[in-house]
Amino acid sequence: MQAIKLSIAMNQDQQEKESQLLKSRSGRACIREGYQLFTSHFRRIFRHTWPVALCFAILSAAAAALPVMVSPTYLLPALGIEIVAVILLLVITYKRLVKKQLFERLPKDRKPFAWLRHLGMVTLVWLFCLIVVLSLSVITTLPMLIIMAASWLNNVGILTGDPNGMPDYMTWLSIIVFLIAGFIQAYLWLTILCPVYLMRGSIAQQEKERAELKAKALEESKPKEYVQNLIYRP
């Protein structure tokens, strides 16, 4: 009896989660509720994602170290590594949160280009989230940018004949700063997941309602067509 009650309760929780996901929302609602979802579940998200964030921090620190400690000519490869690291962070974290049942698995898109009908909402959500992340990144990466600028100026001075003005511990300090900045940066990028997650759920629900209305209209038109065929049959 208790097992039956537990099963019923789990099914109710599952239906409630699905109703929260498969809900038609505007772009603003996806952004607002997405950030609320992230902040209210941050402890659980952190508990399940800190290893991924640490790996991202290592990749990000390596990318930042290339133009600083090796050569400024590695700036473009470093940027490429950073972009790949961000994409991997978002994809792996999303799959991990789905596996840990913090996120529900989104229904498969029957029409892969259906999101084009919702291009306004997609653009609004992505653009707003990217502006937030990039704005906050200026603050979180400020110590790293200061160290990079100091290192470049020191290298320019060495090339012009000036002595090396950087202390010996600067290399280790740079690595530590790059790692800390990369770890914080990982969770700034992860704030994108929840708004985009709700946006995709909203698009799926709207497409589902659109298909149901289309099927209903098709069913309602069949008797009329049948009667017309009987009337106008030669």
C-alpha cells in the first residue's frame, strides 16, 4: 500500500515538473523565471556541476596563459580554446543536470527548424543572457586582465632593453588568478542554461498546441468535405 502511495506521489511530482516545463511563456517570462530557477537551486546545481566547472577553469586558465606566458601571437588560438570550453561546459552541464533529474528531458523536436517561428523570443533570451554574462565578466576577470596587461608591458620593455620588472612568483600568481577567474566565469556562463531551458520548453509547448489546433481543424473540416462531395456528386 505504501509502495502504491509512493508511486502515485512520484507520478504527481513528475507531472508537476513537466507542467512547469511545458508551459507557454513569453521571452521575458523565460528570462525572469530562468534566473529565479538558477538562484533558488544554486546549491544543488553547484553540488552536481563543480567538477565540470573545475575542468572549465583549467581550460580557461590554459587559454589565458598562452598569450601571457608563451607569446601574444597565441591570442587567437586562446580565444578559440575559450569558445570551445564554453560550449563544452554548457552541453556537459545540461546533460549532467538532466541525468541528476534537476532538469526534465525536453521532448524531441519533430521539426528541427520549428524554432524559426519563435525567432524573436530566441533572439531576446540569448541576447539578454549574453549581455548579462559579458557585463559581469568584465568585473570577474578584471584581476586577470590587469596581470595580462602588466605582463605584456613587461615583455615590451624587455624587448626595448629594459630589465625584467616582474617578480619570480608572478608566474604562480598568474596561474592561481586565472584558475579562480575561470571557476567564477564557469558559473556566470551557467546562468544561461535555465532561461534557455525554459525557452525551449515554451517553444515545445507552443508547437504542441499548434499541432493540436491544426489536427482539430482538420478533423472538423472532414465532415463538411464529405457532405459537399455527396451534394455535388454527379
